[in-house]
Amino acid sequence: MIKHIPNSITCCNLLSGCISVVLSCNGMMTAAGVMIFIAAVFDFFDGFAARLLKAYSPLGAELDSLSDVVSFGVAPSFIMYHYLSQQSTVNGQWLEIAGFDVLPFAAFFLAVFSALRLAKFNIDDRQTTSFIGLPTPAMGLFVASLSFTLMNESLAFMGGLITNPYFLLAVIAIFSFLMVSEIPFFSLKIKNLRFKENIRIYILAIFALVAFIFLGFAAIPFVILFYVIEAMAFRA
């Protein structure tokens, strides 16, 4: 039974993603974002449990990727679709086909490129200690945290930007590209506490700590953007 514990945790990840989709369909965007964060917690602990119990299996690896597609690909796409649909209601239809506005469906490119990124990860033996392309959970958490940023009074001036349709489309395009790119991204797993070997993780951790002190959960998009910028800067 021990070997099924990590898979059970992974199924909780999948279930959280499914609940997030339902909440998005009911317009409960903050709750939908919270469920994606809960899915991320389960995603962390299934790998932790597998290492602790030495319960690795091909089934677990495939189940993890399938769950991630839903929780960090499909669920964030529904959140983005909601925001884009709201802008269509306010600003009128953008791209009309047979009287139907189709442009908000661009949100689901996030799901498509998440699936591509995870499929590449499963067959790429270069990604044992680091990542090639932005990890799908990072994209999912970025989208999930947009509602937290909108709710933060100190960031009220950014409300117009975050709900701007061109900003949302840019987010879709940039994150879709990053997920399937050949840009290396460092893993957050620490094997030891040596500063020199984990300098990028320590820099990210310090930035995240300061950001959370001042912004709370609204800091998450900025932390993820910093992660992307830091990875590209060290690459250069």
C-alpha cells in the first residue's frame, strides 16, 4: 500500500484542478486560484513522498504529468478565459465568427502549450536536475495569482493593466513560448546548503521574502516574473 501513497497525493492534485475549473465556470475566480495553489502543494508533496518512501513508478510519473495538465494548464486557461470574456462584454466583440466572439478562446493556448511542455519533459533526459523551458506550475500559479493582485489595495493602480485584453493576450503568448522554449530554468530543489551551489535559489528566496512582507499573496506574480528574469540573466 505504501507505493500508492504518492499516487493518491497526485490524485488530490488532479481533483483540486478539477474543482478550480468548476469554480471558474461559476465566476469564483479567487477561489479558483486558491484551488490551483492547493494543487501545487499536492504536486510538491507527491514527489516528496515518492522520494521519502522510495515509491517511484512509471505510473506515478505519467499520472503526475496528466494531473499537471489539468491543474496548471486547463484550470489557469479557464481563469484567463473568464478575464478575456469580461473584456469582450465591456469592450464589445473582438473577433466575431457567426455572431460569436472567439478571441477569448485564445486562453486555451495555455492548456495546449502546457501539454506540449509536459510531454517534452517526459521524454527529455536532459531535465533531471534542471528544466528546459518554464515549468508548467510556474505559469499556472502566475495566472492563479492575478486575482490576488487585483484585490490588493496597494496595487490598485495595476488593475487597469491586469484586466487589459492586450496584456492578457501578451501573457498567453509569452508564457506559451517560455514553456516550450529551450531556455534553461533552475530547479528549486536544494541538495545542500552551500551558497555558491544554490546562489540563484537564495537570491530568489530573498526577493520572495521581501515581496511577501510588503504585498502578501499579491507578490506571487512578481516572484514568478523574477524567477523568469533571473533564469534568463544567468543564462546570458
